[in-house]
Amino acid sequence: MQCVDRSSSPQPQGLLITEPKQAILSDGGDVRYSETEPMLPEGTLSGEEGDDEEKEEEESQRPPTRNMPKESPLAMALQIVVPFLLAGFGTVSAGMVLDIVQHWDAFKYITEIFILVPALLGLKGNLEMTLASRLSTAVNVGKMDSPIEKWNLIIGNLALKQVQATVVGFLAAVAAVVLGWIPEGKFQMSHAVLLCSASVATAFIASMLQGFIMVGVIVGSKKTGINPDNVATPIAASFGDLITLAILAWISQGLYNCLDSHPYASSLVCAFFLSLTPVWMVISSKHPASRTLLYSGWEPVITAMVISSIGGLILDKTVSDPNLAGIVVYTPVINGIGGNLVAIQSSRISTHLHFHSAPGEVPEEAKGCYYPCRTFSNHRSAQVLLLLVLPGHLIFLYTIHLMKSGHTTLTPIFMTVYLAAALLQVFLLLCIADWMVYSMWRSGKDPDSFSIPYLTALGDLLGTALLALSFQFLWYIGDQDSDVGD
């Protein structure tokens, strides 16, 4: 158990050390830019130095500060439940697609593609949800009221996202090749090139489509008066899994069909998308809001990709076991729902910190040793999100059953074990989010950019591992009716 330092004003540590709080940058840019600075409302910081008289003069000249959006638990739940259900049905659709495409030739003969699945589906957590969280905070603290500032933030972040998607897609393919080679010691260059090409193309195309959707959601939420923290991250995931998985399956099968007739097709596709990376880097570097992340924002997305790839390795080995084949249709569901809920919590805590604390400082209620009960006693949103797990998963389970998808009937023992795994996953993720977001803020890192990639990747790993253990447990206790693993 780690304890938080009780010092009242610790100095920020880590990659993003903030300059004096008055040094907020204009569009012209300054090398002292810190990614937490643009999101901070002027005049709301605690711990500023200076005489009281100077502060009073400054405050008298400052425009009125924004108030933190206030919501009742009921209003919060009503705003969350619709995008939560949309996101859930999106993951259900992705599970059904994965259940179908697992029988395609590309997936049968190049099983490393299954290792790619959590890593590429996790890009919505690495990139889309992170973008949604950053822009949601920007909306709430008034940094998107100016049209010029708004479009600078949007264009810079979209360009940054394309750079990250391309690089992470390539690295995910490399990880899939390595993780697939280690257990068996087999390696085929044509298959490795196909994996790289399919991964990079999928990441690039899916990221661009979802980026445009995300910007529309944020701008629309601002105009309609809905708190984007409640709706942006789940909507980012609503069709993200389905779009990404459909693109991956289509490209992988197409390139597999070209292996004999056009052996260089995979190499050309991969080279084309990689060659666009410098263009996006130039565009992203022109905007202060994304320039810092272009250099310092790689740690969370790459680490998250590695964590998701480990979950993909578990999925690959599980799918290869005929007794556990039914796991495929449920994997995107449990992973997606856990990631969506914890992303909402992370985004809300981050917005709260931007309003009430300076980088490097945490509120009084978050000081001292962390304990799990703190998550649910200090944050009503955590209680609401945890309460959504069981009814949400029941709806999605029966949807899969009514669509006659999957290979497992909804026996009482199956539903009990599955729901217990889902509830444990979300409980752990909410606790980790509470500890992680405050720890990152204390170290001077913006949790909007750093926490969600880690949390959604952990959601993939925990979800896949707990689901695999659940199916293994069901098999051992005798829940082996004829449809299990059919």
C-alpha cells in the first residue's frame, strides 16, 4: 500500500514540471508550455505565491471564474446510462463479429491476429477516450469558448492522434509477432508483414473515423448543455470496437488472399501509411496544445499497448483451446464495459482536480494512505458506475442470447460466475483509477492524457484474464453442456 505525501505544496515531479502559473501560452507557442496549464481556469488555483494585496488586485481584474458543474446522482445516472448502453451494444456487436471472423482463413492460419485484437480495440482507450477526456475538461473550464482556441485544440489533437495511432499500430504488430513466436518458435516473414500492414492500416483508418465522431460529440455536448465528461468517453467507445474489428478483419482477409497473387501488397500498404506520419507530426507540432504530448505522451500509450497485448496473448491461447472457444463473443463486452466505466470515472476526477487544485497538489480528502473505501465514500460517481455493472451486463448477455450468438447457454451458474468476474473487474478498476489519477496529478502529469490509456489497458487484461479463469472454472465444475466450446 502506497501513501501519499502529506506535504501541503509538494513540487511536481516527472515529465511535466509546470512553470509559474501565470505563464499560460498563446497560440504562438513557448517552450515552457505544460500540458496541464491550458486546462486550468484562471483564478482558481490554490497555493499561488504573492502578497494578499497583489492577489486582490489580480482577482479584481480577472473575469468571473467558472463553477464546477453540479449534478445530482440521478441526473448523473441519466446522462451516463444512454451512452453506456450504446457503448455496450457496440461491444456486443464487436463480440458477434469476432465470433464470426474467427473462422475466416486469415484468423485460422495467422492466429497472431488475435493478439492484435485487444491492442487495437484498446486504441479507443489510448487515443479516443484520452482525446475525449482532454476536450471534455477543456469545455468545462472554458478553454473552448473561443473559436480560434477551440479549433487549435481540435486540429492539434487530431493530428497528434494520427501519429500515435500509426506508431502504436506498428508496435502492436511487432509485439504480436514476438509474442506469437516465443511459445512455438515459428516465424514466417510474409505473416509478419501482413500483421504489420493490417495493424497500421486498421489503427490509422479507425482512429481518423472515430476522431471526427469524437469532435462532433464534444461540440454537440457543449451546445446542448450536457456534461461531456458523462457522455464523451462512452460514446467514443460505442462503435469504436465494432469499427476497428470490422476494419481489421476486412483488411487482414484481403491481404491474406493476396499473399500468393500479389506478395508485395502488404509491404506497400504498410509503407504508405507509415510515410504519412511526418505530415501529421508537422501539423501537430504547430499547436501548443498537442506539441508537448507529441514528445512526452508516448509512455502511457505504448505501455498500455504492451499490457493489452498480454491480454491478447491470453485470448489467443484461450481461443486455441476447443473447450474454451465460447469466450470469444464475451471478450469485447467485458473488456469494453470495464474500460468505458473507468474512463468516465477518470475523466470526472480529472475535471474536479483541474477546477480545485494546482498541479502537484491534491485535495485534503485524497491525502494520506489510499484505501479502497475512499473511492466509494468520496465519489458518488463511483457508486453509480458500480451499480450499472450488473443490470448492464444482464442486458448485454440476453442480447447475445436472443441474437443466437456465441457457444454458451445462459445457465444460472454461468451467469453467476460471469457477473462476479465483471463486478470484480470494475471494482478493481475504479479503485485503481482513484489512486492513479491523484498520484499522477501530484506528480505534475495531466491525468486526462496519462491515466485512461493505463486504465483501459488494465481493463482489457483483467477482463480477458478473469473471463478465461471463469470459463476454466465452469469447465472444471462440470458446466460442460453440449454447446460449451462448440
